[in-house]
Amino acid sequence: MTEWALTRANVGRWNAALLTDLATIVEAQNGTYESEVGRMPKHFQDLGASWAGQAHDAAYDRIGEDHRQSLKIKDEVSDLVAILREAGSRLISERANILGKVADTEDTSKAVAKETLKVGDNWQITITYPAGVSEDDKAKILDRAQGQQGLINTAWYSLRDAAHQADQLIREAAQDIRDAGSNFGDGVDAPIKHPGTDRHDPTVKDGADDGKLVADGKATPEDLQRIADHLAQTTHLTPDQLAALANGGDVTIPASSMSYLQSFYGNSGRDGLLTLSDQLRANGSPESLALQRNLGDGLMLLSNDHAVTRDSAGTIQDRGGWNKLHPEIRELVGTRPGTLISGTDANTRDLPDDYRGRDGKSKYNQDMSRFATLVDSADKSYSPGAKFGVELSRQAAHQAFLSDYLGAGGRMEIIDRPTDDTIQHLLDAGTRSKEADQALITGHGSEELFGKNTPGQDYHPYDPNKMLTTLMKHRWDDGGETLGKMYRWIDDDSHSPDLAVTTRAGETASGLSSYLTRNSDLLMNLRGPHTESLGELNPHAVQALSSALSPYVADMTGALPPNLMHHGFTPPDPGNDHARHGAQQIFALMDTDKQAATQFNAKALVAAQELQSAWVNSALDDPDNRLTGAALAAGRLQGLVDQGLTLELKDRSQDIANSYAHGFADKGAAYDTIKTVLTTGIKYVPIVGDVAQIADPIRNVSSTVIDVGNPWAKNAIVGLSSPPAPPQPQIDTHTNFQPAQLAYQVGHTLETRDGTLAHDHRYSYLFDSGAHLKDYRTLIDSDHVTEEQIYSDMTNIVTSYRNHTFEAPYLLLDKEIRDGRNSIQ
């Protein structure tokens, strides 16, 4: 949290009791205040009959009204006293709770095997293992550390929420006191001053005055500076608040900010707002562009139903939302003309009412472009509300459809062809709402979200298939980079500690995978049989798909228990489809772009090795409870990688214009590139393995970059040829003799587990001077050992492990991996 930096050191120094002490002081001063203001009416009462008449009565009435207003201040201060006491009490409790969890974690008397657990300033646990600790104890220590980290994380979030709430309630109570004071001294409409400054919170009247100046086009440079100050003040959010909005959490803003924004945009109207935006953009000065950005920020914030105001008790009083936007803005972005054209997502036959006169077509296109520029100018961290986001993205898709339709020679009398900049700006703004992205990709949402009961518009059930196909088929100037923003966020959110966040990511990924499998033929040949694929047309869109879906590659095998690591994701194939045809199509589609394919396949192969290693460890640690499905999933992943490359190469070989610009020349080149990227490093989040670092609740670190120094990555490249120099297509050697590769991989897993791998001296040639297994390629390329010999000797080493107790499990592992790999065909 940026406001207070809730580090261990800072929290340790807190003295939350000062809040309750302050409450006592304020309460006493409030009593003095009540006594003093009570002297006003008492003075008149004490005059008796010495003053009478109309002047006396008028003065007495005025003093009486002032006294009543002054008592409102007293009441607001009393509310503040209660808030201070409650905040102090809760923060004392929350602080004691988290520090108690820390003390419990570091208590050496609770150690499993004389290990030391330390909690850092960022609340992250580090483990110091004792010398000679067994693997069994090491696992127990890690379990204890992870359990304690979970308790500390929960306590930290509770402390953070308490601090946030206390801060917000105290600020709001102070605002209520200022409001009451303003009414008492200066009248209801007087601006509320901030102590020690000349700054005041903009009022509803300020919003109306500023908006009318914008609508009339009469704002002077001084007026614009004042409007800029007002907008900067009312749209300001902290990084934590922006992150909360992006994740669909409620964020409290001052009631005065909500009132100002609604009044400002309500009075400026569509034309005034767009004209001012044009002027600011044309001016181009830093100050003008900052004001244009704030105009966009305000629209985003006002439209967001997670921007809320609260009373002093914390009860929500108001929300932003679609209906808070000016009706002309809602009509412009929410109207999609062209119902007479087959295949559109149109909801009206004609343009909005204001554009049906002479020159209406050109004015409509111009205003849509101006509006797209305005919303795109908003700070990228400001997200629209779900409904606004849905309408922005649907309008972008509709404009893309019209552009492609008119560009292909179609006729449409009511509209001119929109520009690509307009389409891209609308989509860029709309995709900033993850809630909107989820709704549009999955089709899940209320009918009202998708436009039902909107006056003047036809309603038809929303079809995500139609919209996504429109977006995928459009030739984007940026190669699909903006389109990719609609789902690229899934990668980071897939392993969020917040269940709601990770579930939304999984459900959205499910929607994507379902769409891709239903439309795989189209996406492999976008312009008809034997034509360009999605990766050739919009490579950045496929790269984003690779990022979004790669966390779920193991889930796609259908062999793992649900929600093992991720929540909300449903595999594209039914459980009885052992060939995983839908997953095959997804892998093939990723292979239409080299960069997407390399990352996707590399992560799949690493996942296969993680699962294989997890199976080996579970078979050794608890033979009766081996990790169900892990070996089968590992085999299927290897098969999916290989089959995906096969399908893509076959499809591209039949294309009229066969291009190697985006796809691989052959599978050998593909595997070479995978080996290269695994050598240099990729981002990889474990499926079932131990995360190298226990998650940091402050920085939300739950992923890592791995390379060949990681045993999973090293095993993933076993059998892959080194990239040739100079580069040239190469025969695929990946699947030449997989039994040798499996035996080596399992041997390496056992060596990683124990530190060394016991072996007969006859097999010493397989090991280096440090008694560690030589690199697989070194054995073949430098030592000229055949794969058959590696297979024979490594199998003997592995099956003799622990006096041959691993022999039967190894044979079962071999069978399940082969079954999984062979099922993919």
C-alpha cells in the first residue's frame, strides 16, 4: 500500500492507541465547543425585556438558526470521535494479530528439524535449513513455512483493509465536518477549504459552471486552468485504488468528486466535450494534453460502477456507472447502425438521431473518431465500467466489420468507411475493463449488460463467436497488439492469490479455448481454403493468446484433478476424448506464429517435466498415493507439442502462398528454437511443484523466470539438437529414441532429489568429474555414445535405485507416459 508502506518495521513502530487518545481529546474539545456556541441563544434569553421589537426578533431568529447549524458541526465531530475510537481499537487488534503470527513463525521451539524461519520487512518468510536435513523433513519444513505464510498473508490483508477503511472513514468524517462548517459560516454552496491551503473540493455548482463553459465554447485560458485543476483533483486515484478498480474491487472516492464529475459531464455535453478535446489535442502543449487525459480519466471513473461514495458509517451512498454518462455519449458509443447488413452486431437500422440530416454520415464518422481519440487519451491505468467497456469494444468490433465490409466493395448508404485509428482507439479503451473482456469472450452476463431494454435499439442475444471472429479476421495495423490486450492479462491473473481474480482468468481462458476449438478451421485459413492463418495476419494477437492460455496447458490434457493450480478453467475437450482434439487445434493455432509457438511449446514441455518429476517424487515419498494423472498428462503434453507442429506444417504446406515468415520451416527448426529459449530463460509458474520463493503478499510475487539451471527446463531439452550455425532447417531428432531420453530425465530427477545418483563404476562415463550426470547432448555429440547405450545403462541405474524399489514404479511411469503420448493422434 503506497500511502503508509505497511512493512514489518513500520507496523512494529505503530502506536494505534494514539487514535483512541485523540478521540478523547477531540471529544473534550467538542464539549467545550458545544458549551461556547450555546452562549449565543442564552445571551438573548438573559437580556429579558431590555430589548424588544422586530429587530430583536429578527436577530434572535438568525442566532437561533446559526445555533442549529453549529450543533450539526458538533454532531459530525461526535461521529468522528466514534470513528477514531473504533479505528484505534481495530488497528490495535489487527497489529497484534499479524505480529503474533510473525512471532509464532519465528518461534524456534516449534521447528520441525531445527530449521530457522525468518519474516522479512516485506512479510516474506525465508527458510534456513539445518545441515544434513532429510528430504522428508525438508518437505515438512516447507509445508510449515507455506502454512505460516498463508496465515501472515491473511493477517496482512486484514490489516491493510482495516487501515484503508480507517483512513477513508476519517477522511469522510473530516469532510462532513467541513461541509457542516461551510453551511454554518458561508452557506450551503460555499466551497470547502482544505486546512492550511487555498485549495477547496469542487462542488456541484463548480461542475455545472465548468461544464457550461465547455458546452458554450467560451472558456478562457484561466477557465481551462481552473477546469484542469478541478478534474485533476476529482479524478485522482492512488496506484492501489487503480489496481483495485482493474480487478473489479470497490474504491471509495469523495462524494464531492462524484458530484462534480456528474455535473461537469452532464453540462458539457457530447459536442462541447469533443470540441474541447480537439482543441487540446491540436494545441499539443503538455498542459493541454494533461487536461485531455483528465477528460478521459473522468469519463472512465464516472462510468465505473466500482467507484463508490460512502457515508460516515461506511455505507455505500452512490456508484458510478453507464447511466451517469451523458445520454448523447451513451447514444454515440452504444448505437451500432446497419441491421440490414447480414452478419453485423448492429442494433439500429440508421445512425443516431443527431446524424440523420445533411452531412450526417461525415459528421458521424468524425464524431466517432473524435470520441475514440478522447477515451484513448485517458491514462491506461483508468478502466471503464463493465457496461461502458462492453459498449466500447462492441462498437470497435462493429466498426471493424463495417470497415472490412465496405473495403471489400460492400454498399452501405448510411455510413462511410471508418478509419483504423478510430477502431483501434475504441478497442484499446474498452479492453481496459477485465469484467467487460470476460463478458464479451464468454458471453456470460446479464441481458441488460448486452443491451436489452435500451430505448430505440433492437436487442438480440449476444454472440461472442460473432464478435471474436470479427476482431480476429480484421487486419490490424499493429498486428493485433491492441486486440491482444483483451486477454493478455489472463496470464498474470491466472495465479493470483485472490480466488475471484484467478477464477475470472480461468473462466475467460475457457471462453477463449472454446472459441478457438470451434473456429479452428477458420482461424487456420481466414480468407477461405488454403489462405493465411491468424498468426500470419495478426501475429501479436496469437502471441497474446499464447500468453493467456499457456498457464492452462497441463489442464488441457484432461488428466489432472480440477483446480489443481488454477480455478475456473474448463478444458476444451470432454473427459472421454483421450486424443484431446480441441487441445491439438489450440497447439496448432499457436504454431502459426514463431514467437507464440516457441513460448507456448516451451512452457508445455517444461510443464511435462514438472509433472513427470512430481510423479517420480510422489512415487518415492508415498507409493500408495502417487500424483494421479501426472505421468499421463506429461505424455499428452509431449504429444500435443509434436502433433500441433505437425498439423500447422501440414496446413501451411497446402496454402496458396506458403510463407515461412511467421511459421517454422520444419519441426527440427521448431525444436531448435524451443531449446534456445529454454536455454536463455522463460517465465514459468509451477503447476504442482514448489514455487522457488514463497509468495510476497506486498509485491504479489508468485512467478519466476527459469532456464536450464532449473531441472525441469534442463530435462525439457533432453534430446533436442543444438541450433546449427549457420542456421538451417534440420531433421527432427526429438522423437528418435524417447526411451533413452526418459531414462536420462528420470535419472536427472533422482540426482536433483538426492544431490548425487548412486551408480555402478561401469557407468562412470555418464558422469563428469563432480559425479554429476553429463549433459545429454555432450554424451551424444562429444562422447559419441549412442542413445541405445544411454537407454540401456541409464535404465539399469534408475531401476537399481534404492535396492530396486523403484523398478516397478519406473516401468509404470514409462507406460503411462507412452500411453499419454500415443493417445494424441
